[in-house]
Amino acid sequence: MEEQEKKKNKRKSGEKEEKKKGKRRRRRRRKRRRRRRRRRRRRRRRRRIRRRRKRRRRNRRRFVPAIPKGQNLGTQRRLRFHDTDASMAIALLYIMIVEVPTIAILM
């Protein structure tokens, strides 16, 4: 009873009650939030990476080289020109200083 009366008197006089500060709670909550954010970010990154990999795989499957894999040497492997005109090949020769195989031009 006495405690309640003291509280009432404090309220009337304008004095503020001392609140228990929940620093630990706040810290824990912050930590949890940070962890959740980090997890979400990681998940998103992983998803993006997976999607990229899937895309690359799909694209690899779509691409059919004109020259068999065993014959894909050096420049052929790097450039893989399976639909090139002679003019394109010549232009590439000048620009990139790369030898475009004649097999690739003929295909």
C-alpha cells in the first residue's frame, strides 16, 4: 500500500519513475536482426549465383559448336566462330590480331 501511495505522490509532484533499462534485450534484438539480415543477404546472394550458374549451363547446352570438340584447338576454342563470313574473319584478323581458322569460315 505504501509503495502505491509513493508512486501516486511522485506522479502528482511531476517526478519521473525510474524505469528499468532493458539494454540487454535491446542488444539481443539488434543482434538477432543483424543475423537475420545477414542470413537473408547470404540467401539472396546464393540464389543469384545459382541462377547465374543455371543460365550458363542452359546457354552451354544451347550452343553447338560447328567443329567437333577434339579439333577445337587454340583460337577455335577461344572464339568458336561457327557462323562467320570471310569478311568477318578478315576484320577480326585486323582488330584482334587473331588467327581465325578456315574450317570455321567454311562451316
